[in-house]
Amino acid sequence: MSYQKLSRDQIAARVAKDIPEGSYVNLGIGLPTRIANYLSKDKEVFLHSENGVLAFGPPPNKGEEDPELINAGKEYVTLQSGGCFFHHGDSFAMMRGGHLDIAVLGAFQIAENGDLANWHTGAKDAIPSVGGAMDLAVGAKKVYITTEHVTKQGDFKIVEQLTYPATGLQCVDRIYTDLCIIDVTENGLKVIEMVQGLSFEQLQNLTGARLMDAT
């Protein structure tokens, strides 16, 4: 059977579809920031950034960039009606205090029990990049992961146990990849959606942990 992987923008659009009305959401650096481009204008969602912005929107039109209005990835954003700025410390208090409904993060590895590694590979001389990931992983009510299903070298990103340094333990609720959507449950990894043309057996062969088919 032949199948077509989702692009990074298609992954972002799929996540945007699942974010409920009225949610307070932090979008991690990289792929997750693209989600802002696909949130419906008819659905009110409050986007939060750890550098101290709440209720921001998609990137501005070319020539309308404000150098003082950026997200944590140093990307230009727009401010929605009612949006606000605040101190970096207050922003982390929101994250650590359980005030965010969803954090969408990238990942190097996700373990079958929901452990997350996304700040360091453990490689010698590699530059660590923790940012606010640890605070978000344990502080948000739900953690969604967006990632390619395997690395460019074909290594598993969804594994039985982490081999990279952990960001958070048993914190991941759902995984969105270029091949499928997986819920992390008490009973294991439950596949709830796959790209057209992909068989469950093919998906299992590309995954380093046991999957359950929800269909």
C-alpha cells in the first residue's frame, strides 16, 4: 500500500482543528508555532508565549512587523484584541501554576508511558535548548507533541523507554506525527488516526514501542 506523509503545515493544521474554543495554549518553538496560522478566526483561542505575551495571532503581513512583538522563537506575531504583555516571571508563573490548558511541543523522543525528551540528545558538545519546555511539560493540563514519526536517519522517535535526557515524566497526552495521531493512555499507545493508505502493520514497523489500534 502507498501512502503520503503529512507536511509540517498539515500537521499544524490538524492540531489546530483539535484545540477547543476558549483554550489557553502555549505553542513551542519550531513546528508548533505554525499552528497559529491555522486556528479558525471563528474560534477564540488564547495563545501564550513564555517571553510574556498572551492572546497573540499569526505572523503579520510583510512590512507590518513590530520588532517588539515576537514569540519565544523570536518570530514576529500579531496581537489579538485584548491581548497583553507582561513580565517574563509572570509568564512562567502561568506555566508552572497550571493555568495553561494545552502546551504543544516538539520532541526528540516520546516513551510509551508519556515520558518526553526534547531539550538535549545527550550528544557530546551538543548545545542544550531547554527554554520553558520543562515548565510547560509539567505545568500544562494537557501536552500535545508534534513531530516527524522517525528521524531523518530512520531512527524511532516513539520508543519503549527514553535514551535521551528527560524533559518531563509521564506528561504527554497526545502525539501528532506525519503518519498518525496517537493517544497516550494508561494501557499504552492508542492509534486514533492514520494517513490514508498506511496500514497498521506498516506504522508498527516504524515505531519503537507497541501500538494499539483504536479502530
